[in-house]
Amino acid sequence: MKKLTQQLLQYIRHNQQQQMHHRRQLVRQCQSKSHVREQQQKLIISDVMSGNDSLGPEKVYHQGNSKYDVLRRNWYGMIAASKRTHFLTVQFPKNMRSPSLKVSKDNLRRLMARFEQCLIGSRWTKSHLPFYAFAEIGPEDGYNYHFHILFNAGSYNTEQIQNALDNACLQLSLSFETFYLENVETYETIYYCLKDAKITNCIDGCDTIMFSSDLFNI
């Protein structure tokens, strides 16, 4: 009986030691991962402070090494490099909304062309305001497309941009509720715009992300 008790105590102590060893391993793994994240964040902050802010200061975006993650990082880097200053959301009236990307892009093209004409003048194609447009579809608008747009306003201020958008809507008989304009203050807007983007294996082949030059064919 005494021998059996000793064996049982040895078995319990052995299990306790194994559990303690396992917990120590988990703690070391967590500390290692935390250290890696801290080093990544320091590198990002260093890049931003030195002017190389292609990854942004808020968080590491898609750190995986799959083709999908690499392409998303490429898109993110290009957009961040444009130093975007304004974020524009466009949702057309119900009678103009469509589940067709082609129809929706045509509507966007007309609105943005009129906007640039009101902002820059009749020869706006010679010095147009470059932007990225992101087509997004969702159940809240009946699975029709709406758009998010990021651009750098350059020498134009927010009031001038707002007035040009107002005038474009008036000339096209659109409600002022067609658009919503706001200043860009964080890198989160890029993450937001890319959240539903269908990235393909060709960086120029994503239909839901558009360059303004391609939209206008200029």
C-alpha cells in the first residue's frame, strides 16, 4: 500500500512538472511574439519619422507572405505614397444604383468629370486631380455599388473641393447627399478602402480598384 502511494505521488509530481514546463514554453512563445510585434512597430514608426511611410504608423497590414498578402501590401504602399488628404464617399440615388460595375463606373465617371471641370476648368484633363476609386457592394444598399475615393487635393482647400462637388451635383441634378467628403487624418482610411477589394494575381487586374487616369482614359 505504501509503495502504491509513493508511485501515485511520483506520478502526480511528474504531471505537475510537465504542466509547469508546458506553461513556461507558452510564456516564452508569447514573449517572443510580443517582441517581434514591438520590433515591427518600431520599424514602422522609424520609417514614418524618416518620411518613408509606405506602411503607415497604425499597424502592420497583412504581414503574411502569400501572393494575396503581398499584392495587398503593394496596393497599400502605392496609395499611402500618394499622400492622400481627402476621403470621398459616393452613393448615387436609388434610381441610379446598379449591381453592374460597368453601369456604376459610368455614373462615377460623369460625376467626377463634372467635379473636376467645376474645380479646375474646361481644360481639366490637362491637369486633373489624380485619385483612387474603390467600388464596394453591400446588402445595405440592395447589393448595388457605391464608391470610396482617396485623393490628394494639392493646392485646393477643403472649401474649394466641397463647392466643386456641390456645383457638379447641381449641374447633374443630383442631391447633395450623393457624396460625403471628409479630411484624411489616419491611415485607417486605406485599410477601410481595401477591406473588400478583390485582389487578383495581377496588380493591374483588380476591377474594384480604379486609377482616375484609367477611369477617364487619359
